Amino acid sequence: MKGEIRVLLYHSTEDTEGITAAYHQVSRAMDGVPGLLGNELLVSPYDSTEFVVVSRWASRADFDRWEQGPEHKGQTAPLRPYRHPGMARPFGVYEVSAAYPAAGAGVPAGRRSR
């Protein structure tokens, strides 16, 4: 898990159906991108207009290669109208520095990072 990164994209909208459809469209377009391990659309239980798309990447190099490539903007365009308007930078990139998967989550105890 060390070396993996998470990319968080912050969105704000009352158009729940629109952002959900855009998320699925982007996810289908990105299916098979090298290094992309998966993504999730999260909605705040406290404010139903606040969303976060979290993507998991095998490495920063994989993410950078995709982000700087010619397909990046086209693949993510459907979500762009929903970006959080109140944030100067509506995204964050974070490297996993340590992790403790839950016991029984399919990761042998000896494989957990400390």
C-alpha cells in the first residue's frame, strides 16, 4: 500500500442525479487506465450537496502520467461543472504513508503496513 496515492476531488451541487451520472460516465471512460486502482463517489451525510470523488492510484508516477496525458481533460470533463466553487483548489493529492486494514479484510496480518 505504501507508494499508493489518493486523489480527492471536491464537488458541490444540488443536482444529485447529474453528478451521479457524470461520475459513472467518467468512471467508464477511465476504465483500464494504467495504475488506476479504483474510485468512489462520496456524499456528506451532513450536507447532501457536498460530494468527494476519491481515486486510488498504484503510484504517483501512474497518476502523473495520466494527468499530464492527452486524455485526462476529456475523460474528466463531465464532472468539471460540479467542482466546489468555494475552494481555490478543489482537489488534493495524498500519498499513503501508513495503513492498517481492518482485521479480516483479506490482508494477512503480516502484510499490514506499520
